[in-house]
Amino acid sequence: MSPKNKNSDYNDNFEGFGSDGRDIYSSSKGPSSGMPRRSANSKKLRKRKIIFACAIMLSAVVGLIGGAMIYTYRMLDSLNYQPIQDGGSEYVASSACDPMILNVALFGVDRHEESDVHSRSDSILILSLDSRHKKIKLTSLMRDLWVHIPGYKDNRINAAIALGGESLAIKTIEQNFGIKIDRFCTVDFEGFRDIIDIIGGLDMEITAKEAHHINRLLLELDSAFIQGGIKPFKSPLLKEVDGMHHLNGAQSLQYARSRKVSTAEGLHDDYARTFRQRRVISLLINKFKSSSLPQILAVIEKAGPYVRTNLKKSEIITLGKNALKYLQYEFVEFRIPQDGNFSGQNINGAAVLVIDDLIKARYELAKFIYEDSVKESSYSTARVRTPATHQNAQTSAQTTSASSTASTQRTATNRTRDNNAAQRTTTNSAASNHPATAAPNRSRPRRTAG
């Protein structure tokens, strides 16, 4: 038997004999200790019984742990693991990075038919697990953002996942906003509903108008599901009154998708929807803080088939081990675009949101996620590829600026010519009386490039 490794936390060699062949559980004194043979044998027997009982208990514990590990791994098999290749984003190289911050892209997909493989993402969020600053950060990207999609025409950001799956959606986020996405998690409607139902629903204060809109969406979605061959939710409807409501999974889902009715805070359209999505995620995190381990395992087992991710089993288990620590972190929110840095435009008949200053938006997002490790100077010289609408706007601005500059130069030139003409008149008049006077200045003013 090999000697025990002193540097190991445990030794899995359960042989019962030492290197000299003696029973390692025997008394160290042995028969020569002067004690009566019966007493020594009695003590040996009692010691062996205790050790035997401990061995049985240890085997039972090991068996339970082993069984739990097998169950956990089988349960994790229900998740649709989908590895993706590194996009090698050329616009991420100069961006901030921190090994203690994990960025996970969260996609909520709008799947109405069983045959749907890639649907447009109804919600796009970045969940940043910041172990350096002890924060959980949630950034919502408004789905109507007009962006450059690598390899395709410029489009709304939520079209990327439909065009090329999560791989293209991640590359689109990275190249437009300069944030490295480490992992992704995609959940469709049914999985989202099940997650909330398993943890017992969510309590939130909503208006009567919001409750009415949720009820209407529930009926519309059930109809769409039936037509697409998907089992409808058949959720009970809410009472359409102001105040605190207890929402089940289907109701919470429709709350998170609502955009055609304003919030109590006065937000409208996609601003209202992204606000509601962040609110639901925040309530989910708080609910998980008080959830039991069986509930968390049930969430993974039940919702697993409706989740696609490139998180490996070992990574999920590691995150699970540290979940209680993470759930104590401060929760903070952010949104792209920020107020004052975008404009609503109509492009090809579609209402979209165009970011006015993309470099500023990239810096603000990086500052939110990475905090003190981000330097604004590194973003002022960043190479950013902007959507065509930005390029057109910049070209228009340059043309306008050039026209203005040229007009100013023409005015200045005309004034200079007038002054020169006046000088020539004066000079010629003087020269008639003083022939030695120098010839008039005929040089033209230097023109700068327009």
C-alpha cells in the first residue's frame, strides 16, 4: 500500500492493514502491555464495533452524496447544452475585462409554434456577476435598437438571434457595445412560466390598466399557442383593480412582455417593457434568497428542457455552490440606450431607436459593469463600426459643416477681395504721385480643404 499523502485532504484507500501487516485498528499496546487477555480482546471488540458502525454511516453518507451527484448530473442533462465558437470580435480587443466579472447574455424568445427554431428575442439582458464589487448587475438592451449585425444588413438588435442564433446575437452585442459576453442562457415562454410557478409566484403592485392588459395578452397568447400546436397556459385572469397582486408564472410572463400600457411610473412602450423585465428579474432573485434547495433543483429539472445555454455542468454546479453568497450581493440596474443619447427614427417603415453617440454608450455600459477599471480615454479613440444610419447622419453632418465652412470662406474671400480692391485703388492713387512705391499686393487668400 502506498504511504498516505500528507498534503491530501482525504485518502480514499480503505485497506485495513499497515505496512507491517498488523491490523491498524488494533490496540497500539498489544498483548505485551501487561493487561489481561480478555480485557484487551474486549476493548478491541468494542473499538471494532464502533469503527464498523462509523464505516457504515460513512458509506451511507458517501452513497447519498454520490446519489445526489448522479441525480444532479442527470438533472442537468435536461438543459440543452449548446457550445458556441468564440466570435473573435474585432471591436472588443481594447475594451475592459475583469476575470472576477462574469457576463451572461439572457435571451427571452418569442416562440409561438412548435417548429420554431430561432425566433426573435422578446427580451435581451446582460446579467453581470461581479465578485470584485459584490454586485449583481442587470443591463437591458431595448429590442428596437438599430445596430450593425455582422454579415447582414443593419437591423433591430432582436433580429440577430433569428438570423444566426445565439452565436450571432452575442457577436452583435460584442461588436456594437464592446462588452465581452462569457456565457448565454435562452429561455422560452413555457420555461419562464414554470420557473415562477415552482417558486410560488411573485407579489407586485400593478395598476388596473396593467391587470387588464395582462388578461388580454393571456387570452391572445393562448389562442396563438393553440394555432401553433402548443399547449395553452389557460391561466386564471387577474382582478382588474389597482394594488398588490399575486402573479403566477403565466401572468408574470405577460407582465414582463407588456409595452402597450404605461407603468405607474409613467414609462411607455419598450421603456416600460424593459423596466418590467428588470423588475421581474429583481423579484426572482429576492425570491430565490428564501427558496429551499429542493425548490431550486425543481426549477432546473422542470425548466431545463426550455433552456439553451453554453454553461457547462461543472460551471452550473460551481455557481450553485456559491449561490447563497451571490444572492447577498447588491442588485443594480442599467439600460441601453440611456436617456438623452438616442432618437426615435423610421427606417424602411420600421420604428427604431438610434443611438446618437455610440462611443459614449459603450463607455457608459463598460463603466457600469467594470467600474473603476474603465478609463474614458481608452474609449475616445476606439474604432467603432456604426450602423448605416449613423454613417449617413455623420456624412450629412460633415456635408452641412463643409457647406457652412465653404460659405464662411467664400464670404471671407469676398471681403478680402473688396479690401484688396480698395487697397489697390489707394495704392494706385498714391503711386501716381510716388512712382517708387511698391507694386500693389495681388496675392489671393489661401483656401482650406472643405
